[in-house]
Amino acid sequence: MIINQKLFYIKDLNYTIRPANKSDATKLSELRLKIDGESENMDREKGEDYIDPARFAEMIETDTNHAKNLFLVAELDGRLIGYSRCVGNDLKRFVHKAEFGLGVLKDYWGYGIGKNLMKETISWADRIGIKKIVLYGVLETNERGIELYKKLGFEIEGLMKKDRILSDGKYYNTYIMARFNEC
């Protein structure tokens, strides 16, 4: 699915949020790899579940042609600094919902990039009739993320106990969070 690109200016930083296109595939592969290594909030460690440029190109093509999928990137001076992906469901019992995920380079946290990626996705989802957006595996220690999600209308729907092992060798809980649009 395609949306119009938007320019944002926050704290002296100009960046664009726009739909991903196939020419972004190599940059997306590199970006995801870097983001995975910067924070334990992500599901993967750096290099795990690696997606090569060819696979990203396939994902982008699929998402561009699927009415209930949206793949966005945040771009600064020709460089990708964040991404989000929302994937809908074609099964009749789940056609009302979509799963969402995002990542932003740590150097650009605090510039509203994650928030704006989410706001663009929420606006798109509401426009096309998706009623429920689900975030799986929100790490319990990701306080900034949880606060942001709640501000955007998400609530905690479930707790998965001892769901993740982090670098300290300890188990951590994760939340299932969701936003339901009743309109």
C-alpha cells in the first residue's frame, strides 16, 4: 500500500517518512542489521534472522501490492534512519487486525521518528478500516516505548512471562500491546 511522503522538522533535524521502494532494499538490510545490534528491545541480536536485500525487495513489492500492508522508511539526507512495517491479515476471522513493528537508529532516538512512523501507520490503518493494530513482544524494560505506545492509544493486553533472555542471562517479560479503533 502506498501513502504520500511527509517531511518532519524536529530539533533541527529534517527527515522524511515515505513508503519503502525496491531501491531501498540494500539500505534496509544494512539498517535492520545495525538496529538489531544497538538495543535489546529488538527481538533479534545483530545478525540473527538476517534479511538480505533480495528478500527485502520481495517484502517491499508484496507490501506495495497488498491493500492491508504498509512498509515505511524514515530518511535523512538520502540515508535510512528508521523503518516500520504493518502487515494485515487475509483470514476472515482476523481481517480486522494487523501486526506492527518498527526500528530507529539509536543516534536518532528522541526526534519523534518512531512516534511519527506510528502516527502515519495509525492514520493509514484507520483510513482503510483496520480496527486493531498489535505489537507483540514489547520488552517490559522498554519504558520509553511503552509510554509512547500508550500515548498513541495502545494498551497492554497480555503478559508473556520469562519470554526473553537478555545479555545479562536473566529472563524478562514481554507485553502484547494493541490499539483498537472502534470508529
